[in-house]
Amino acid sequence: MDVLLKEFSERFKDSEKIFVALRLVAFPDLVATESALLDLQMEVVELKNNELLIKKFKKK
């Protein structure tokens, strides 16, 4: 069981980074800026401050 758990952890260790990026695309207003990848943090700030995009996401 330990071997299986270790293999699973190693295989999916980067998945959290991918999930954060996917949440950024799907729900930019709900993503905590500091949880985004460093190179995407400014994009998150810009998305959160764009009133037009905020209105579009709230319509969905």
C-alpha cells in the first residue's frame, strides 16, 4: 500500500499547480492571488480589477 501511495504522490505532484491554473481560467474572481503561480499573479490582479470581465463571470 505504501508503494502505491508513493507512486500516486509522485505521479500527481504537479497536479495542484495545474488545478490552480485551471481554476484561474474557470473562476478568476475566486482564485486567491497568492495561490496563483508567480508569473500569473499580475494577470489575476488585472482580471479581478476588470469590471467588464467580472460582470461577464457573474452572469454565468
